[in-house]
Amino acid sequence: MVTALADDIWWYDLTGVNATLVDDDGALTLVDTGLPWHGNALIAGLSDAGYELRDLDRILLTHFDFDHVGGLSAFDGIDVTIYVGERDAPLVTGEQAPPLGNHKGAFQRLVSPFLDAPDNDVVPLADGDTVGSFTVYDTPGHTPGHVCYVSEDHSLGLLGDLVREDSGRSEPSPWLVSYDTDAVARSIRDFAERAPRFELAVPGHGVPFEEGGSAKLSKLAATL
């Protein structure tokens, strides 16, 4: 089941992790795909929003992590293109393995055998690239290739795991699940400075901020 957040935007609450569906001027876009067992829920959510599986055009990934790319296999054989930050792209395709020399990378390496590389084309994204109405912002730290997406047309910021919502507050990604928390802080400050204003903000975990999204991010950045 999906929850409508605004015209053409729906939120999947996948039991602790979020995905987002956006009708981007006719290009149906899924952002992140949850865990491997969330595939059926993702497909059912398309129907709940009034679409069919064949209507899906593209998948935007904020980063490579078990709980954000796990549902990709549900879309094998469907004509969709997958987009992800360029430093995380080789992990999504399976061309590279996560590094053992970092605590987060070691965990990713441990769970990687439970992930299947997607059949669909994977397009790497750099800072400033655009996909439809979405602009890509390079925000490393949680993972090396983590990106956020902002659509001015939808007044929407898709924050991935750069930050998380907790009791109505925006908090930075913590050490336990991040490659580099200093880089997380720098990315939050940089993103808050460069990104245009947006009302709706969807983090990777927690409840979306339905108004004042960029203002809340700027408030957090000022504390780091």
C-alpha cells in the first residue's frame, strides 16, 4: 500500500525503510527498492497508485545498500532503466565488491551474496546530472556514491540515508551505518547550501517531512 503525499507523489512505508513513487510528467519513477522481500509490495503499490507494472519507466537509487537495492530483482525483464551515483554503480552491477577495510563496507560485503545484480541497464550519475525533473547531488559519506535528488517541479527532495527522521527531527546518518560520518556532515552542509528550496522531503528511514523540508535540512546543517 502507498500513501499519497502530494499530487503525483506516493510514499511506500516498507516496514522501516522508505521508497517513493513519482509521476514525473508522465515518466513513472520509483526511488529506492527496499529489501529483497519487498518486491511484491512495490508492485502492489503501483496498482494502488493507479498504475500497472508496464507503466514504470525508471528507478532512481540513492545508494547501494541491502535495504535500498534489495527489491531490484522484482523488475528484471521489465523495460526500466536504473540510475545510481557513479561510485556506487559498480556495486549495484556486481562488477565490484564492497571494501573490507571499512566497517560499513565489510557489512555490505557480508550481505552482498543475498543480492542479485539487476538485468536492467544501470546508468551512473555524477553531481549535477539530471533525470527528468530531478537534479543529482553528490552526497558521499553514508556510502561513497550516495546521491540525493531534488525536483523543483514537485518541490521534492529525496534524501536517501544522508539523514533520517526521528520523532519529527532530521538527524545525520550515524557512524554504525556510514562509511564516514565526517563526510556525511560535509555533504549535509554542502547539499543544504546548494540545493533549491523544496517543501516535501523523503528520507530513507522515518516519516517524510511534508512541509519545510529544505528548511529543516538547513537547520540541521547549521548544527554540524
